[in-house]
Amino acid sequence: MMFRVGVAAAGLLVAAVGPVAADSVPPDGAASIVLAPCPGAPGFGEVVTPGCSYIAIPRAGGGAFFAHLTSTGEITMNGTMTSGSFIFPGAKQTWPGISVPGGNVTVEIAKTDVSGTVAADGRVTMTIPYNTTISAFGLKCTVKGSAALSSTSTDVNGGGTGKNLDPASGAFAVAGTSAPPTTSGALCALAADTLDLSRGIGWYFDGTLTTVPGVPSVLPQSADLKLPSRIKRKGRTVLVRGPLVTNAGQAVSARVTWGKRKSAKGSKKSFARLSTKRGKVVLRTTGKAKRLHVRLTLQAPATPGYEAYRVTRAWKVR
């Protein structure tokens, strides 16, 4: 998903996430979290709007920049609740984005699985992995990390304070400050004069958790997959860059076949050769086939709470 923010935000924006249910330890079943919209809050600024979900990016010299995550609409997350533990897959999250007038920075945020717990006393914990790439003026900054939030914690960067789950209304808030993120890219170095990422990233989410009792649904597995758009007629093409693991912790296996027909069967060595090492999958085509069909199948087994993972991609090589 693509967000646009002001240049001051170039130091960083990150993925966010969602709420928890309604009955101190909520019943097993489908679960959803809604972070309420804050239409009066600026998308990005130096002053926090009370009661609005935010990410606090520490400024060099003190203070913070605040990205109000629901300034353009609510954030929703859907998933499951089992024995007080919840998970909200990235694929089942909806983010409205952040808009800043005159913004000239593009921010790409990878949706990630959000997990956590609800205790009998209403205490809520939440773990949020984040992976964000910011682009401006031809430069990029990628920021990665993980934040542990709690309804009994306070964000030291922005001042947001959590509150335990209200079993009657489902209302709750979680807050916390992440460890310093890892960064890469030239834009990160330029932002060092404005931001102090050694103080970590501040988080505050104010929302509502609801559940629908029943058998928890089986969730899809996903993997961080980047496949080539084409395969060279003659030469080396990397199909899979390295070991893949799904969001359920399952190792992904790869199978590659090729042939002159669309079924991509035969896999004759006169047309191509396959090498796999440490999870990296490379196909070397000889160029002897005027037309070659290549098929890649990626699979991982089902595991409790998750369905089996299977992705198939086919290429026509000319």
C-alpha cells in the first residue's frame, strides 16, 4: 500500500495494527479490532492529538513527530481469538493511509501479522513487526523492527498510555516504545540530522476489540515472495532469492519444471538446468528451445490454525 507524507516524515513511517475483544478473556472465534477515525487530527505534525492512534518518531534534540494513523479513516483488522491469544494476518487488515497536503514523499508499508494476548484481568499485549520503505527525491530509506505494546505501558516518546480491555464495551488501548530500528538506504543517513532513531519508535493504539464466538477460522499462510517478471531465453535467472518461511513458521519448498508445451513437463537438460543451494533457486536456460514454458510451484504444509500454502507461477520464454 502506498502512503504520501511530508518530507519531515522521511525519517520514518511504519506499519501499524489493531484492537482486541469483549469479555476479559474473550471467547474463541472470529475477532476484529477497529482503531477509531480521528478526522480532526493532522496526518503528520509535531503535536499529538489526544485519543488518536499514532506512531511517534523521535526528533533530534527532543520531542517527536506524530503520524496520526486514522486521520483519514478507521483501521480494521480481522483474525481469530483462541484461548486468549489473537492473530490478525496482514492480508486481513485495512489501512486508509496518511495524507499530508503538499507531501512529496512516498511511503510503502508492508502489512504484517499482528499477534497478542488478552489476560483474565483485561491486560492486553500486542506484538507488531514493521517493515517500511520511504522514497523521496530518488533516494530510499528502509526501516525494520518490532514493537511490543501493552495496555499497562506508556510510550516514552509520545506519552500515550495504555488501558486494559473493558469487557462490556471492548474498548482498550495499548502503548509502548520499540527498540531502535534497523535502517538501510541513503535517505536514512540524510534524515539523521532531523530524527533520533536511537530512541526507538513510539506507538499508541486506541480501539475496540470484538469477537464472534465459534470455531476459529483457519487463516491463510503467506510468505515474503518476490518473483522475476521474465526468464532469460539464454542465461541465469534467479527464481527464488533464498529460504522462504511462511507467517505460520512453515518452510516453503520449491518445485520447478519446464518443457516446450504449456504443461511445462519434461524438464530436459538440453533446454535448462536447475540449481538449488541454501534455499536459492536458479534456472539456467540454454537457448536451444525456441519457445519454453517454465512453471514454479511453492508449497508449505498446513499447520494448526493455518491452511496449506501453495503458489504457482508460469512463464513463457521466447
